[in-house]
Amino acid sequence: RILRVIKLLDVFRKIFQRNKKQKEEFLEAMNQADAIITEAVYSNEKEKVLDHIRSLLQPIQRKYLGCRPDLVELNFREVFFDYLKELPSEKLIQPAKNIMTVNLAKDCILPVPWNPDRAKAINKVIMQNDWEQDITNHSIELWLPIGVAFVLGGHHSIAAGVLYSKGNIITDKIFDMKLLYDHFYCDGVDYRRKKDGRKISKVKYFEFAIVFEIGRKMVEKNIS
């Protein structure tokens, strides 16, 4: 019985140490982001912040472009937390009259191709031809102010466009994160509710946790 208690205490100690280290790394990452944001505001170059977000998420993008069928589809609720349990999505989406363009060569878009044979065939076509949006197939949602796009349809051909730096996608599915920041925050380990500190979800992707709080600072500094 005593041994069980000792083992349990050891488990809690390791969890505490791991979380402490993760929070320290998170704080260091946010300090770096603060410096980039300050420079972007001073020079009036918001692209510096978006470039930093892209660099943070590039390893995840590359991993998924490898066409591994074991990986889950990326969407906002998967990489951050399920906001629908707390807030209705209608309050987050901008009016449909707003249309924006996402460039597959430079913007942060996260397709999840899953069929290697299909990906290989489409890549060969795109390598030799221009990439054009098929409005019946290619669909994305864009989240502001972080500039991250999640794919709803056309994963394999969008992935090919990303690989060969070709093409643009227009979308009216645009979500604004401003309201989320009034209700939630991330401490690097968990997403929590601001009003009572209650845990909403554990951080699944450390890079996205950093991006979430960078978005808050973008809102505060009116970078959009």
C-alpha cells in the first residue's frame, strides 16, 4: 500500500515537472513572439507576424503533406479546442460577403492527403500544369487574425498546389477569433476559461498553443 502511494506521488511529480518545463518553454516562445510583434507594429509590417506563424506551423504542415493515412484531419477544434461546447459558431464567422484569397505558395494552409496513389497521380498533373480552383471540390475555412486555413474539401489537389507553390483559393468561410479571446486563454499546457480558470482542453499541439496566444496579441495590437 505504501509502495502504491509512493509510485502515485512519483507520477504526480513527473507530471508537475513536465508541465513546469512546458510552461517555461511556452513563456520563452511568447517572449520571442512579443519581440516580433513589437517590431511588426513599429515597422508597420504585419507580414512579419504571419511569417512567424507560418514558420511555427511548417513542421506540422510538412508532416501532413507526407500523405500518412494514420493522421487525423486538421481543423480548428482538433488543433485548439472544441469552442462549440462554449460558444455558438455563428458568433465567430464573418458575413459571407467578405471574400479572401489564400495563396498556396506562401500562406499557411493545412491539407491532409491520405491516399498515396491519388496524391502521386495529382502531383504529376500539377507539376506539369497550372493549379486552378474547382469551386465544386476545393473548399477551405480561414481563421483570422492568425491567417491559418483548414481544408474542407480537395485535400490531395490542394496539397499538390502547396508542394509545387502554385495556385490561389478564394473563400467566404472566414472566422474571426476575437470573441474567443474574451472567453479563453492558454497557459501552454491547457486551454482555460477566463471567468473561472476551468480547464477546457489539454494542449494537443504545442505550436498551435503558441499561435493561439499570438493571435490574442495581434488583436490587442490591431494587427489583422
